[in-house]
Amino acid sequence: MPVQIMSAQEDIISPSEESLLDPRQARSFGEALTLWFKQAARDLPWRRQRDGYRALVSEAMLQQTQVDRVKEPFERFMTRFPDVLALADGSEEDVLALWQGLGYYRRARLLHAAAQVIRDQHHGVVPQDAATLLTLPGVGRYTAGAIASIVFGERAPIVDGNVARVFARFATRSGRPGDRDFDAWCWTLASSVALNVAEPGVVNEAIMELGATVCRKHDPDCAHCPVREACLARASGETALYPEVRVRATRTTMHHHVLVCIRRTTSVSAPEVLLVQRPEKGLWARMWQPPSLESKKELMSGTVTSRFALRREPLDLQRIEHRTTHRDIIFHVTRPDVARMTEFSEADLLTALGSPVSRWHLADRLDELGLSNPHRRMIDVAVSESTDQS
Ligand code: SF4
């Protein structure tokens, strides 16, 4: 049952941009959401048992990744790294391997670094207050507020995309997430709510949950919203206008020419794939991939042959289109046109690519390394094609 926000006559909200700044109204808003959340909250792995470490991991995974894609990797990560010390002492390679499927691998490195700071500077105990949490690598105002309020009950505000959408619609506030004025307004409102409700952690999580499940970006389910009676956007039928949409920066297209080299040391042994490590910075930093050439324009096959130092043109395997936040990547996947790997000069290839860190790795044990999803997929295709031919 949806909950009316008007719990008592003196608490009736007179909706306006600033209504949630009024302590009584912030309290009414929070009470309605608390009641709703206690019966509507989704069962999520990180909610079953609350502690600072589990919250730190789940918040890192949930940044820019949908809840459904985080559930399984979260459980896998917790099995391998059950506490902050296990994570701090783990290798970066293991951490990246367990991050597979989540993307944005920089978050994994920062989480690993945060665990090491907690081990070295906080006696292995996750800090409980937002101010100290903010000093950890990769922890921003939102994550610090989420952990401090939801796990430890601090009156710390949080604002993410879901919270901003609920606030913007509730008060029909103009502006876009990412604009300084709009963001500052959201944080002020969130602070007012956190300061005035009985259970700030529950209310913070409830606002996020409302944005994720009811006050959705498209097609909000206002009929089942616990604060619908006081929502200005619902009253005016203008939910689609709030928050205003940010104009996206122009996307760039990149062409990645990839050479997948498969070998078997004997006719019955498992296939191995040649991998090189990506540079320290930029997209997929320090992750592994087959040897590649990256260009803003598609390269001619003769250019690809000479820049890979091959003796013959490589054979086409497949073309994969992949979207990241800022760019479209077209992978042109090839393999060396050789009958036996003895005709293939690994040394010439690596020299031509600037001698990156490289290794041969069993193709059925790629889970041990950090590889992007498209690289993993193209290796699977190359392996099955080479199996068909053998
Ligand atoms: S009434 Fe509709 S628009 Fe308003 S907060 Fe609820 S779901 Fe969002």
C-alpha cells in the first residue's frame, strides 16, 4: 500500500522547490519512505548482512553498473576476498579477474588501494564516519555518505542519479545533474532530509530505491509512489520534463585491429593465446588483450600486415562493435595466416608493437586475468575456429 505523506495536519507539505528544507516536511517525507522501504526493498546480496567492507565493495561495483549485473560478481568477490585484509593482501591480477563483467576497471584498482590504506592506516577496520571514509582512494562524497549512513547510522547525505531524479520531480526543480547549482541544491535537500529523519540510513537507501524501482527514468510508476500526494511533477503531469537531460558530448569512433594468435604445444594440449598488457593509463589500463593496433580510421590490410610484422596478410575472423561511455569501438578481429605457429615470428610481432609485456596463457583459464568482455569473446571465437580446423 502506498503511504500518504500527510501524516498529520501540521505536517502537510505545501510543495515547492524548498519544501524539503523545512524540518517537519523533511521528516514527513522520510517517514513515508521509511514505511514504504521496509516492505518494498529488494532482496540484494549486500543487504542481507551489513558491514563496512561489504558496503565498500558493493558501492564500488554499483558505480555506473546496474544492480542485476552486480549481484553475481559481488558474491564471487566475497567468496574470494571475505574481508578487507584478504582484499588488501590479494594481487591486483586476482582483483581484476574477479571484476570481470563489471567494466570500469579503474574502480577495482581504487577499491584494492582503499583496502590497503585501511590495512595500513586504520588497523584493518573500515572507517565509520563520512569524513574519514572520504580520505580513502576512490571514495567520493556519495560513497562516503552511503556507507556512513546506511551501515553506521550517521546523518550523512547522499545524492546519486536516482536521488537527484526523485528530488527534481518532487519539487519540479529545473537544471541538470552535473550542473553546479542543481547538484548543490540536491545536496542541500539531502542534508535536510538526513538531519531531520529518525533513520537517516534507511531513508537515504529508500530514496535511491524509489528512484531505481518506482520513480524510474522512463515511465515512473507514480500510482505506487509513497510520496505521490506531494509530488509537483505528478500533479502537473510533467514527470518527463524532470530532471532536464544533459546534452551528450560527441562520441568518437575507434578502430582496433586485433591479431588473435593461438598455439598448442602438442597436438593434444590445450590451446594457448598470446596476450599483451595494455598501457598504464587510459581505457582498460593494464588489462590483457591480444596484440592490437588502434586507429581513428580503419587501416588497410597491407598496413595491418606490415605493422604486425606478418609475412602474409592475416585472415579475417569477425567484426565486433562495442560501446563504452565515450566512444564506439569497432574491433576487426584477425588471426595469422599460417599453417603452423613455427612460421609465425612472435619476436618480430612484439618488437613491431613496441615490446609490450606479453605472455602465452591457456585460453580456457582467462578468468585468471583481467580481460575486457569483447576481448574474451573474440578469443573464444578464435579458439573454436582453430579447434574446428585441427
Ligand atoms: S509521484 Fe511519480 S514523479 Fe513524483 S516522486 Fe513519485 S514516482 Fe517520482
